[in-house]
Amino acid sequence: MEATMNQPAGNAWRRATERNWFLEYIDVCLRGSGQVIFMDNPLTGLLNFIAIFWGACAAGMPQVGIGAVLATLLSTATAYAVNVDRDKLKIGLYGFNGVLVGAGIPTFLAPNAAMWAFLVVGSIVSTVVMLAMANVLAKWNCPAGTFPFCVTTWFVMLAAYAFPALSITGLPHAALAHVPAAASGAFGAFEFVRASLISVSQVWFINNPISAIIFLFALVIEDRWCAALAFLGGAVAVGTALIFGANMGAISDGLWGFSAVLTAPAIGCIFMKPTPKGLLYCFIAVVFTVFIQAALNTACGSFGIPTFTTPFNWAMYLFVLANRNFEKKGV
Amino acid sequence: MEATMNQPAGNAWRRATERNWFLEYIDVCLRGSGQVIFMDNPLTGLLNFIAIFWGACAAGMPQVGIGAVLATLLSTATAYAVNVDRDKLKIGLYGFNGVLVGAGIPTFLAPNAAMWAFLVVGSIVSTVVMLAMANVLAKWNCPAGTFPFCVTTWFVMLAAYAFPALSITGLPHAALAHVPAAASGAFGAFEFVRASLISVSQVWFINNPISAIIFLFALVIEDRWCAALAFLGGAVAVGTALIFGANMGAISDGLWGFSAVLTAPAIGCIFMKPTPKGLLYCFIAVVFTVFIQAALNTACGSFGIPTFTTPFNWAMYLFVLANRNFEKKGV
Amino acid sequence: MEATMNQPAGNAWRRATERNWFLEYIDVCLRGSGQVIFMDNPLTGLLNFIAIFWGACAAGMPQVGIGAVLATLLSTATAYAVNVDRDKLKIGLYGFNGVLVGAGIPTFLAPNAAMWAFLVVGSIVSTVVMLAMANVLAKWNCPAGTFPFCVTTWFVMLAAYAFPALSITGLPHAALAHVPAAASGAFGAFEFVRASLISVSQVWFINNPISAIIFLFALVIEDRWCAALAFLGGAVAVGTALIFGANMGAISDGLWGFSAVLTAPAIGCIFMKPTPKGLLYCFIAVVFTVFIQAALNTACGSFGIPTFTTPFNWAMYLFVLANRNFEKKGV
């Protein structure tokens, strides 16, 4: 995960960050934004923020973009304050969970003072949770992924059912598991590609095709192979969900593909070397991610909370922890 | 857990498996079947399959037997494909979770194409989950048990509530915890012995006394002490459930004893040496397994899924992880 | 966590315990009682028992006190029986989870024969669970806290919904997550201080201000700083719960503060050195404990069980595991 900004602009930026602590901090925050999808590249991170703001403003919810930026600043600042490993800090590993906490909370709760208070505390704590999980998983050379974000934001969502000061706007009604209604409607090639694209943007809670294209472009400039796998992961997930008859509205909204968008590059090229056998392993991991997505839709639905990217994290943990026999990349 | 087939037939089989890769593969699959209840013996495994088919066909559900065999073949083949440790592979440690995934899924879902697709993916993934859990627990010299099966099959069961293509036939209705109805009816010595026997066969989702006797006989030919503990574990569990007033129908169906059938030999002779103090420790583990069974009946009931053998696994983990001071056997 | 009873009475007691195994056993039990709140001091433990009995009898539930004493005797005896590390045994580390199991079970279940049977088995097993968790967490130099009590007692509470012989008297009705009603009423300075005090006594399931003062006094005689942090932790939690509009009746009953009463000294002075930066870290941990309390009120409410001190344990795990860069004390 080395930055490959070898253009003159990239070199100038790098030299500037080495001379000025504030520019370094901005650089680390931008890399954190890029690391949501494994990219150690500040330009990728900047484009991600632009895509978030585009989608958030188009949906009339600018607080999602503001929350993402604020949380990135806070979670990264927390990492500086607690003296974390500088090498990991500088490539943004203590910022990406913050980005998602900051985008996630305003997606589901009304933007009142209590929500911002939870967002501030959640952002700070997301770095603590990240450090704790990374320390635990380091014993098996397994990355923490975005599970620190999932756990932190689960606490906030569940807390909204106990604190009247938090106002729920987007959470599903808690409901016991029940036999699902048969899906109806048609799903053509255009809907298929669009759902795969939206799956990419839903990694950041954004339901917008233009944002999706910006997110993908931000990936392409750093790692084309990873971008292709992210899109293909979403497509395989959309296809799997269709085959088993999942609700087509949810598929169109990218809600069946966003975890697979992360599983595919994680297993396919980031944490393991992309060999033919590895790609088959990756394909099975992506399909199983969709099974976990279905399972957690049921389980989290009982509590009235979203799954977030937990299906990706659990699948990634299983397929990384299982593997001591393929060639693994360093984490 | 060494095979003790010292008869001429056993020796001939062993030599045949050393010369022919296909016979070796069959041998490993059969040992995987035997390892469901800790036996590294292909004859035990063969008898187990016979018992499964007998009970499955008697209940008009041959798909349970077919699923068990198919899943064993797939999970074992997956273990070959990902280059696992050959010594552990050869004694069937990457097959027994597959057996249970393959018997469990058709017990609760109708045998349509979607079910078979889930069974195929679940069988393959059960080996990945087994490798992941075994790698994690190896840090404490603790075996993974059948928890990989429980987790994999939980995902499939919960997914059935999100995918209309899967058709639920045997899952309990999801229901919130509520004060239980008082048990009524009589439970004599005959019912007691029968319920203990059925507890043995319910390890494989089979509710059939003849199957139970075949399963016990398959155990006896390899390890009489283990067979006795398995039956006694079931009997103690049946007694404990009766004392605390559990539903008698469920007790008769072996649903209160199947986890204890595994806890008793696991703690009593497989992972620890059978000393008097160890047997007292084992007895407490069996009683606590029944408490966990009761607790998980409530918790899993909220999600509309069975507990599977999770009570055994959690009790086994606790009592194995706690113990660094008795004499422990190698795992 | 060294005892600091340097008074002549303390020295006489210590010499007596060294000469007589029964007095040693009583000493270890009393230290176990003190360790509920991190104090290795038999006098603290004795005062804790007195406070429990005072509150339990005032509420007409002497079984809570009797259960606490019986469970301490049993869990400590179990530790002797399984040959645990003598140094840890002697400072009461295998007794404090028993105290809480023994006070907790009779708080929620009617005192019939089945309840006492569960209390006896639960007390014995609490030591097994403690050993298992301590062995696992030792890999990261993280203490197990009171989570062994939480898990053991959760099993018992959930089992009460499956066993008619157990009679539920104090458990909340299981209910799906729902939008909370707005809080109403006034909460003055007197109520604030009282709620903070009751939060201290609710660590032991006691809702009584006199008991709370005895508990605090028992802390003061061993460690004034820890006593101050415990009270302040409760006060910060009460304030946080008020700000976000939690139910005032529950706040008055100490149900929002009891976890923070433990988080504050744990992070503020027991497991880490009390520096200014450490106290800020402690403050964030306390606020996040309240968020986890809110989240688990929702999640555990779905199962009809209390959270117990799980919010403390999870916050403590996260903030201890995250921290490899502050100065940590030995555990």
C-alpha cells in the first residue's frame, strides 16, 4: 500500500507535508479517507470526500459530508494524541474508520446537538476501538478492517433507542425474523450495472451514480486492478442477491453489494497476492459475503440497526485467518 | 485420537489408501465422519453415515443423508485445495464440520436448487471457517470443535429469512423471550433411556433410536470409554432438563441432550486425562452445558434459529481454556 | 493492588491467616469481596458484605446477601480445587465474580430450590469462566474484569425463560427496540448526588444510600483516589444520561451509573498511571461507557435480560487494549 503519486504535483505535495505539520495532518486525513478502500493516496482521499459531498448534497443531507470530514479530523487527531505507531498513522490507518463513523451517524439520525455530540465522541473513540482491535488481531497478522467503525456506530445506533435526545430518521423498524415476501419486478442489464455502481458508493452511505463514478475514478488513479475488483465484487454480489430472490429495491439501492465491494479487493489483491487460485478463493469469499449480508440483515433487523460493512469484515477475517498456506502479503 | 484398527481388514484398507489417492480421499472423508464424535476411524465414520441414512430415510428426508455425504466430500476436497497441514487433514479434522453442515441445512430448508447451492457453498466455506477458528484457538492450545459448523449453518439459516428462494420447513418461529409454560406429563425409566439415546443421534439431526444404537456401536468399536461417556452425558442432560421442568416433548426428541453427548467425552477423556477429579470437572461441564442450552434456546429463539451444538462448544472452550493445571492431553 | 493494612489489627490478622488454613480461606473470600472494586483488602471486603446485607434486608430480600456470601465461598473453594496460581488466588482474584453471581441471581429470580441450585452451579462455574477469560486476555496483558460474572449470570437469566422451575421476579419484559418516550420531571442537585451514590451501590445490585456510603467508606480506607474516581465516574455518567434525556427513574435508581463507577477507577488509576493525559483518556472512557450502557439497554432489552456491568467491561477492554503507548501498570 505505497503511494504511487510520482507526478511532479505529487512530489511537491509530499515535500510540503514534510516541512509543515499542518499540511502533514491534512495529508494524513486525506490518506485516511483513501484507506476506506485500501488506498494510501491523498488524491484518492480528496476525490472520495468530493464524491461524498456530491451525493450528500444531492440527497439534501450535507451533514453526511460535514460529518465525514469532521470525524476524519478528530479520529486522526486522536491518533496523534495517543502516540500511535507513526508509520501506520502516516498512511492513514487511524482515519478511515472515522470517515465512516462521521458519514454513518448523520445518515440515520437527525442533525441536532445530541447527534453532533455523539459524532464527536464516536469519532474520537473509533480510534481507540481501532487500536484495540488492531492490537488483538495483530497476533494473527490479520487487519482490523472497518469493523471498528461498525462496532462504534452500532453502539451509537442502539443508544438512539435509549436516549430521546437522539432523533432517529433512517433506521429500520426492529422486527422479528419472518418468512420473506417473494421478490417481483424486472431487473435488466442497465439496472444490473447501476446497482453494481451504487454498491460502490454505498460503502460511504451514498446512493448516487455520479458519486459512484468519482469513487471508482479515485480508485483507478491509484490501483486499476483494485478498482476492477471492487466493481466486479459489487456485480457478483448483485447477481447472487438476484439469484436468491432478494428484494429488488434494496438491490438497486446498492444495499446487497457494498460489503462485497470491499471483500473482493481485500481478498483478491490487497492482503493476498492475485494468483488464479487466489481469485477463486476471492470469488468464494465474495459469495459468502452475500450470505453473511443476508444473515446479518435478519439478525440486525431484530435490533432495528443496519449491518454496516460487518459482512465484509467477518468474511475478510475468516478468509485471511484461514489462510496460512497461500502467499499472503504483509498487512 | 489414533486409529486402533489393528484387524487384518484394517491393515489391508490402510495399505490400499497409501497406494491410491482416491481411496485415501475416501478414507479421509470417512475419518471426517468419525471425527464428529472425536473418532479417527474410517469404520466409525462409515457406520455414522449408515446411521444418518437410516434415520433420514425413515423420516422421509433422504436429502439429509445425501447432504451429509456431499458436504463431507466437498469440505474435505477444499482442505486438499488450500494445502492444509497434511497430518491434521489425514485424520479427518477438516471433514467433520462439513458432515454437520450437510446434514443440518436440509433438516431445516426444503430441498430445492437454492438449498443445494447454499449447501455446496456452506460445505466449502465450513473448511475456511474451521481453518480460521483453529488458527485463532491454537494460541491457547484449544480445539475448534464443531463451532465452525454452528457459525456457518447459522449464517445459512438466518439468510433463509432474507432470501425467498430458500424455503423454510423446519425452523422455529422467531419469538421474544417469555415466561415458559409449566411442563406436564410423565417421564418413566423407559422414556429416560430412550431420550438419552435419541440425544446421541440428534448430534447428527437424527431422531431415531435405531440410528442412535448404530452411532453408539460405531463409537464402541473405537473407544468404549468415550461411548459410555457420550451416553452418560446425554443421560445427565436429560435428568437436568427434567429437574428444571423443561418441555418433555423436546426432552424426548433429544433436543436437551445432544450438546452434552459431546461435552462429556470432550472434557472426560478426549482433551483431558480421565482422573477422578477430571470426571467431577466433566460432570460440572455437562450440567453447565445444559444451562447454556437453556440460555441459547431463549436467545436463538429470538432469531428463529436452532442452537446447533453451540452449547457444547462454548462449554468445551470454557472448561478447556480454564484448565492449565490438570493434566491435559495434546489437542 | 497491595493491601495497605499496616495497623496492628491488620498485622495480627495477617499472621493469623498464615497459621490457619481456615482463616486464610476466609481472608481470601473477603479479599475477593474487596476485588469487586479492585481493593485487595479484607476489611474493604467485610464492609462490602455488610453494605450488601444492609441494602438487601432493607429491601426485604436477605437472599441477595446470603447468595453473595455463599457464592464467594463456593467460587473461592473452586479456585483452590483446580490449583490456580496461588498468588492471584490469595489476593481474591477468583472470588469477586462469584460475589456478583451470588448477589445477582436472587435479585431477579425467586428464592426457590431451583434458584439455589443455579446459584451453586453458577458460582462454581464463575471461577471456570474467570480462568478461561483471564487465560485468553493474558496474551494482551488485559484483565478479565467482571465479564465472567456477566456471562455466567446472562446464561442463568436466559435459562430462566426455558426452565419453568426458575421463577422470574425482576427481569424486564423482552421488547423490540423502539423510539423512546421523552423524559419528564425535574432533577435537582440533591437528586444528582443521590443518583451518583446509588450508582455505587448498584455495582452490587443494591439500591440504598446508606449501603452506598458504606461501600464508599470501604473504598476510602484502602484508596482515597480510587474512591473519588468511583464517585466521580458515577456522577459523570448521571450527567451524561441526563443530557441525552434518559429515563429519570432509572437514573435515580443508579442504573445509568453503575458501570461508570467501575470504568473510572479502572482506567483512571488501577490499570494505568493517573496522569493528566490519562485522566482525559479516563473521562472519554467514562462517557463512552454510558453510550455502551444505552446501546446494551436496547440490545439486552430485546432478550429480557439486564446488561449487568458489561458496559464497564467492554469499555475497559477497549481502552486497555488500545493503550500500549501510555504508561500502563502491571495487571
